[in-house]
Amino acid sequence: MAFARLSIDRLLALRKLPDFDVILLYREIFPIGPAVVERLLARRGHPPIVFDFDDAIFLPAVSHANRFISALKYPGKVKTIIRSADHVIAGNDYLASYAERYNRSVTTIPTCVDTDRFVPRADGARTATPPVVGWIGSPTTAIYIADLAPVLRRVAETDAFVARISGAGAAIEMPGVRMENARWSLDDEVRLFNTCDIGVYPLTDDEWSRGKCGFKAIQFMACGVPVVASAVGVNREIIQDGVNGFLASSEAEWVDKIRRLLNDATLRRRMAEAGRRTVERSYSLHVHAPALASTLRNVVDVRRGGRTAAARVS
């Protein structure tokens, strides 16, 4: 019922499109069904469309949490939307390479955060014991932290810590690990990141993960929390192993690097500071908002005959 109500609201909102200069379309208009509405929007007389996507939504992958709509998913519609768009914004080079198969006007703008909102805790590093190893995600990504259970159990055999999980949609339990399932809310999100001493960002090494844009790792780093992340996809670009965080490719590496951070407060502080600098330099809203604004203006100018469409820009 909620989905039907929201769908009607979105369709009614389309009536206002002639009042605008450009349409910024984030992912699909509807998560199910073919690209019928998007094709209608691309017809002559409507404002130009900028299509923005930050996941490999062109793949047939469906999370366990969304399995009930798997038969209604049309991943092939993504290329239809890309073809119909006047311009495409991709969250990383892997996604941009896919978009370039169907549209020559592609801009890469990485996922970024508001570094005025996502900030380290005011009182500096935590001193509470035991340290907190945190994961913050969603029901669709909970499988990744569940798969990290063998790592956390091995670490718990020698080192005291609390595993704080938030956003999984249901309580996660790992025998042998001291667990805390915290309620997630948007208003409380920054505080949740700041309650952690170490952040973990596990992924599987597959095509879907290569399309991810490292958002949770970036949020942890913006909040001054050192991260251990899977050495997959864009994580390799965001994190310099041993400098502003750790990358892990095997269970042994995960165990070793979490243990190193648990046992070295100086290392945690150094990586936290380096991670914050990385986000301020390369993944901040202040850095990339002008690029987004420029892209939208350029698309409007092209439609009005002012300039030639830009090729791929990073």
C-alpha cells in the first residue's frame, strides 16, 4: 500500500516538469518494471535529463532483503535510461565505463559527504574500554557483516571489543562475540559513527561490489574513525593501505588488521586523521558540489544551443 501511494505521488509530481530547466534522475523513477516513464520523459518538449547512478543496478543481482520483488526487476532498463538521457553522472569509473557503452556524455562524480555535518567527535578520541568495532549499513547489506562473523570470533579469542551493528534491519548475533545492536536513524547517524573506535566495511569480491562507491567507508573516515575495508573496487582508490586505513583481502588479513588497530591507540589516531584529510580533499560536498552544478548548467546550455555536450569528465 505504501509503495502504491508513493508511486502515485511520483506520477503526479511529473505534471510539474515543464516548470523546470533540467531533470536530475537518481537511479530509476520506479525500482520495478521497464523504463516506460523514463522513455516518456525523454520525448521532445520535456526538459533535458541527467541520469545519476551509484550502484551496478544494471546487474540482475537482488539482495536477500528485496528477494520478493526479484521477478519484477528489469535491470536491462538501465541501458535504456542511459541511452535516453542527455547526460550521465556515475559514482565511479567502473560505472562510468558501463555508461559510456550507451552514451558519450558521462561525468564521474564520486560519492561524497557533507564534511560540516560528518565530523569527528568533539572530545577527540574515545577512551572507553573495551573498544568498539562498528558496522553501519542497511538490511540489503547485512549479509556482508554476517559473513565477517568468523573474523570477529577469531579476534575476540585474544582481544576484548564490542561489535556494534546498526541498520541491519534485524538483530545480528555472533556466538563468541560481544554484540550490541543499535537502532539506526538518520538524525542519529553521525553520533552512531562517532561511537565507534574502528569501522569495518566488508564486501564480497564480485561485479556488484565493484559498482559500489564506498559510502560507508567515506562516512567513517569523515568522522575520524579508522576503517578496515575489503580490498575491492573503489575501496582501493579511497584507502591507501596502512596510511589512511587498512585494506583486507583474506580472513587472516582482516584478523591481523583489526587486532593491530585494537591494540594501538596511536595508530588509530594517525589513521583517523589521515582518513579525515582524504575525505576533505577528495570526497567532500564542498569539492564536488560545483562539479554537479556545472554539469547541470552545461546540459541546459546544450539543450538551448549554447554549447556542445562535454565528453567524459572526471
